[in-house]
Amino acid sequence: MADMVVLVVAALFLAMGGSINAAVVEHTFLVSEVTLRHLCRDTVATVVNGQLPGPALEVTEGDSVVVHVVNQSPFGVTIHWHGVKQRLTCWADGAGMVTQCPIAPNTTFTYRFDVVGQEGTLWWHAHISTLRATMHGAIIIRPKSGSYPFPKPHQDVPIVIADFWQNDLRQVQKDLELWIADGDHSKDGPASATINGKIGDLYNCSGVAQDDTFVLDVEPGKTYMLRLANAALSNEYYFKVAGHRLTVVGSDANYLRPYNATGDVVAIAPGETLDVLMVADAPPCHSYYMVALGTQSPPPAPQTATRLARGIVRYPDSHGEAMEPQMPDQHDRTTSFHFHGNMTGYPNNPLLPQVRGHVHDKFFLTLGMGTIRNHTVHVANINNVSFHLPQGRSLLEARYHGAELVTATEEMSARPPLEFDYTDPVLINFFNRSAKLLELEPSRRATTMRHIAYNSTVEVVFQSTTLMEDSPNPMHLHGHDFFVLAQGIGNYDAARDTASYNLVDPPVKNTVMVTGLGWAAVRFVADNPGNWFLHCHYEFHMGMGMATVFEVGNGPTPETALPPPPADLPRCDRSIAYE
């Protein structure tokens, strides 16, 4: 049966103009609940193929991917192939209630898409509620030529940084809306951080040290490509390996001009991926800790317990205690800001000439928190509107069939309704709310979209605000890549800040880290018809409404228009809760 599927998919690929040399990479993802034993407790988790992280997809650029998802969990699920552009395959994007209804329990759906024009590291994850905390894995895209714009590494090493939750994740989703309502937040977060599903050797319970550590065995002189992905729900991480230099060469499946990370520390936001070269050139008589440290905003922002995990880089002749790296402070935002600001790409991207030219649509989007129902319910928002997922059918289905939604949609505004000092520190303290904060925090809920003409050039300025917090915001757009033109501290000023735009060699990314006290400016070319989710990749921000949808119109030919949905596209089951 599997062989027949491969032949049929290959035939379809050829009929659509694919290359005879492209391979078909086929997987079956069995979604089920398993019991994990960590920290002296059994925890029930929803995982893929019994693994945490789930299986890695390893492909060569140009391959076709077929993934059969068999849902044996009690929840509706979808899988999002984070960063895969899904050229004319928007139906396979996996954004629950945006591009498809979830896959109901005891049913199956097959995702089919091509991986074209991308090389590097991406990742996949559940896109329903908080299930991505345990349903995720790496996507490794190798160049068809076998060559890289840097010395070819001897080995690929996927490193997925994540959280380990002992709480019921569905309850976590419900609790997120109350996350900021009381002063003791240490109990609300995950029990530990993890590297490749392992909690490391820093935790103990019942007086017994726990040692569940990821170990990377290396050979002196060899180069290792660390393919990092941050699957955590709510933390950016600093990552460092004691005694080793880290050279950043790619991010979000796009090459970067290689640069050595300052202090050999890399910063990776939720949703972001990094390709980092590490040469095993430290004294081989030692082992060396790799450390992932979760960051957070300093007080008066609400505080959570420190997230920290560590693995070991081990040489054949090492002995004794492993050497530890010196990490930045968990409240240090400057290291992350400069790390992301140091990224530059290559000037040969085929879309760059268009990005440098006329901009058809400009948006100024404020990112913050707010309240509804007379200050009693807390939400996150874009331009003071908290996104509400539709019910009954997905936005893409409603568009294709010309059908109405149970939940009406409205146009996303191009600017916020009020202008104010977006980074005023007096607005941060939720527990001692000023009159100004009480005036600015009221929001509303709606299902917002913005229509974008096919092949338009779009500029978006993301402005973080200090309304009730000053967290950074890793903003992710489905179906497209951003050209990251500039970032800054404070309030964006077009008259001043457009002069700082890098239109020569900007980095190209699908997730841009908007610092908590500043802004980021990006452009993208809307050359992929579909309904594409734009959202913060902090789960408590997205779940509370920091999201919207860009609806990219059809092009002038059948080959540039949204194709019909697959025959097995799931239908909504109103008996299942998807939020």
C-alpha cells in the first residue's frame, strides 16, 4: 500500500511540473498519548510515534513530502510545517481553523507538499492549542548539490530546545488567560527545560538527582552543524557550549553571512531555527556542557521560575567534571537584540529587487496586552484587537467555497486606533495600574483578516508595547519569508528610521524577534495565494489573541491561483473543542 501511495504521489508531482530527480519522502505520524516519567512523576503527553521530540523529516531541496497523520489521541490535531513556504499548497499548512479543521480523533489525514527553494533547518509542530509543547520535531533540508556556502560539516546534530510540562496542557491553555491575574507565577510554567526531550542533570526530586542528559560524542577536529529549533511555548533561550566557538551560518532555512556569535552565545526565539557550526577543537581531556537558559523580562513584569537545561559535548578521552559555560543573565535583553541585529543575508535572493522597489501596502502593528469586559478578562492583541478563531469551518474553506462563517470577519486595521508612547515604562506594572494604563488597555475580540493583492510588496512595522508587560514578540508569518530590514529600541519613527533600512543584504526569516522595548521593520512579497496566519509564537500571546490573517489573492493564471482542497480535508466536528 505504501509503495502504491509513493507511485501515485510521484505521478501527481510530475504532472504538476516536478523534476523526475525529486524524491518522495513519506512518513506516518501516529498521534497518541503516552506516559512519560520525569522528576519522579508520571505525566501523560500527546506525542508523535511515541517520541519526544517526534521524528525528524530529512529531505533534499526539491523533494516531495507525504505525511499520513493517524490521530489516536482524544484531541483534534493539526500539524504545521513551520517555515515551509507551501507554494500553492496552502491546504497543507496545518493552521487549525485558518487553513483546515482539525483532524478528529480516530481519523486520518495526509499532508502533501514540496520543499522547493529552501535549504537549512525548519521544524514541525502541532498547531492546535498548547499541544505543540509535546508534538514537534526537526525538518532538515539538505542542498541538492551537496555543497554549502561554507565548509561542509562532518555531521548534522538536531537540537530541539523545549519545555517539559507536568500540567495538563489543555488546562494550561485555559489557564493562560489568567496567567497575569495573580502574583505567584512560578507554579504556572513548565517543570523544566529540555534539550532533545532530556531534562539534563540539574534537577532532583525526593532527594535523588535526576540525570537524563543529551550527550553529543565528538571527534577532535571535526565540524558539527548544530541545527537548533526552539519549540518552547513561552521563552526565548540563550544557548552556549563551554570552550567552543559558535559560527552562525543560517536561520529559518535561509543562509546567513557566517558570523561568530559574540561571547559564543546564540539567542533563539520560540519558533526560530538556527544553523550553527561548532568545531570540536577544545582540549579533548574534558567534556563540556551545552546550556540552554530561558530568558524573561525583568521586574516589574511578572516573573516565572528560571528555565535551564544542559547537555554534554563529550570527547573520546575526556574525564572528570564537565566544564560549564558562563551564561548571560536571564533578564539580559541586549545580547538577544544585538545577536539578531548582526544577521545579514546574501544579496542574490530573487525577490530582493522587488523588495527594494515600490511598496504597495504598509502596516504599523502594535503588539500588546489588554482587557475586555470592563477590565475583567485579559487578552493579547494587534492594534487593540484580539484575534478570535472562527467556528464551524476554516477561513480558507469559507474563502474557496464562498461560504459564510458562523463568526463574522472584519478587516485588520493598518494602524492602531490610538497613538501613545508605546514603550512608556509606567504602563508595564499590571499590579499597580496607572490611570493611563486603565485608559489604554480596553480591547475587543474579532476575527480579523486583510486582503493582499497577488505579487504585492508589503511592509510591516511591528511595534512592541509595554501595556501590562514588556515581553518581546517573535512574530511568525505562514507561507512567506520576511526580509528583516531594521530593528530598534523605543518607538518607531518613519521619518528617522527608514534611513536605517538594510536593502542590500537583509536576513530572510519566517520568524522575526521584536524586542520588548522596541520595533522591527520587515517586507515580504505576497506571491503565494492563500490565507496565511500571522501571529506571535509565544503561546500565551497567540492563545490570547496576538494574531491576524493575511489573505493573499489569486494570480492572473490557473498556475498562480489557489487549487481546490484535497478530497480528504477534515471537516469540523462541533463536539470537539479546538481552542
